Amino acid sequence: MEQVKEFFMKYMGGIIAIIALILQIHKFLIACIIIVAGALAGNYIQQNKETVKNNIKKIVEKW
């Protein structure tokens, strides 16, 4: 019993990584990160409309 406990303590990260890959949890996590980043960017743009508008105008004028 002690050997099983020691095995799980030693290789728990690898076991979790294998299970995550099998279940394709990484795709879900990437989608969540993209959604959260988009929400944060949208909120920032909404709160700072004039600053964003002026910065975009400067970038377009440089082109």
C-alpha cells in the first residue's frame, strides 16, 4: 500500500497531464483563455474609447 501511495505522489503530475490530453481538456482551456482575453480587451476599449480611438488614428496615419 505504501508503494502505491509513493508512486502516485511521485508521478501525479504526469498522470494528470495524460488524462488531460486524453480528454482534450487543453482545447477547452485555450478557448476559455481566448474568451476571457476578448472580454477584458472589450471592456478596456469600452472604458477608454477616446484613448483607443486616438491611438488607432495615430497608427493609421503612420501607414
